[in-house]
Amino acid sequence: DVAESIGPKDAVIIINHEPFWVVDYDNRKKDDEPSEQNIRELMETHLKGKVRLRVAGDLHHYTRHIPVRKPSSIGRKHKKRRS
């Protein structure tokens, strides 16, 4: 149990992968139906008074960047320069 492994002077930091308030807003959730009910219950019961900080990641669209090689000149016809 989480509560048994935390000492009386210990503090807890809760880290989420995304900010629930942004997701709730985007999904048009009402204030009386909040997300994170499991985390809220954990904070209000087992970790009551222990949570010192909550950190949330951000919503990102990840892109993978790779180098692109220049097109090959093989098979192309080149004009000869006149000297």
C-alpha cells in the first residue's frame, strides 16, 4: 500500500503526462465531472497532506526529422560546356 511506504515527514510529487485541465476543456467536460478521479482520491485519502507539487507534461505533436539526401544525378542528361 502506498500510504504504508511513505513516512510521516515524507513529501510526494505527482507527475502526469498531460495537463488534465486542458484535456477537460477540449472535451467540454463540466466542472462536476472532472478527470483524474483516481489521482484525486489518492491525493485526498492515502496521500492527504503529503502532495507538495503537481507537474504536468504538455500536449505535443511529435515529428521525426531525418536528413534528406540530394537527388542523384545518375541518369540525367547534362549539357556539355563549350570552352
